[in-house]
Amino acid sequence: MDYTNIGKTVSQVKDGVITFTLVDYDESAEDPTTWDGVGHIYSGNRRHKNYRADYESLDGVGLSYSEHELCKWEVYQFYRGRSFFYDGMWMPDEVLEEQLRDVLPQDKPNALREWARQACEIYTKWCNGEVYWVKIAAYPVRYDCGNLYDQPSDYRFDTPLFTESCGELYEDMVDEYIQEVLHD
């Protein structure tokens, strides 16, 4: 993803169609730990939104948290000389508890740690504001005296061939979403 274009509309002309794509920060993105299949992240720190004093669980995975410019949640591991500390717990939600029933007992710890790692990755991005909103609109290309109309405002009275928009996209999802829309 090209971070220099955040908040700017990018145009692309292909086969007689001009496409305008706007990628911006999604300021109202929902906490991803409220989604089914992500699990819950609880912090032992009172200043965090997800603070919970009693977060013990047989299927819980210990988490470490750090703040060096941005925050970072990750599955707990001991790093000698680093400022990580055991500060939270990831716990599976009902959807993951159901999936856990199909996991062999010897594979259960690895499955839980992997799900916790994935939850930490997406939750860290959400905490740091790395969530995006994408809007795409396409129009038949227009010219005036041989000059391409290349601004969205040039097409404000035209009916678009299509428009698509989607919020709550994370970095690795933005380019994939744009490619999917443009290829349909």
C-alpha cells in the first residue's frame, strides 16, 4: 500500500474508463475483538479500554504489551533486556471455542497461540489507527479539446458506471480489495 496517497484521490484510465480511488483513515472502525472468531484481548493495565482485573482462563494465552511510539500487543515471550512485560490475556470467543473442539489435544496449545497472535496483530493495528476506508468510482472517460478530465469534480454530474466503498480494512486488505473491485 502506498502511504503517500492516504487521503488523496488517485485516478487510473484504462479501456475508456476512468477510475477514482480514495483511501483514507477509518476513524470510526469497530474494535476487532468484537468480531466473531477473533477472541478477546484483556489488559491488566487500568488505563486501557479493555482493562479487566480477573482475566484467567484455561484456554487463555498470556500477552505482552509495549509502547515505543506506537503500542504493540503480542503473544508473551521472554525477551531479555527488552521492555516487554506480561500484561494481558487473550481468550477465545464462542466461535473459536467451537473450532477448538475439532483440534487434537496435542495441537491445542499451538492453535491457541496462533489465534492469539492473529488477534494481537489486528488489534495492534486498530489501536494504532492503521484502519482504512476505501471508495472507488468509475466513469466513462471524458475529454475537452483533447485534455482528459482527470478530477472527480469533473464527473460530479455524471452517473458512475459503478461505485464501491468499504471500511474497516487493514493494510494488507486494501490493495486486495481495490484489485478485486477493479477486476469485476
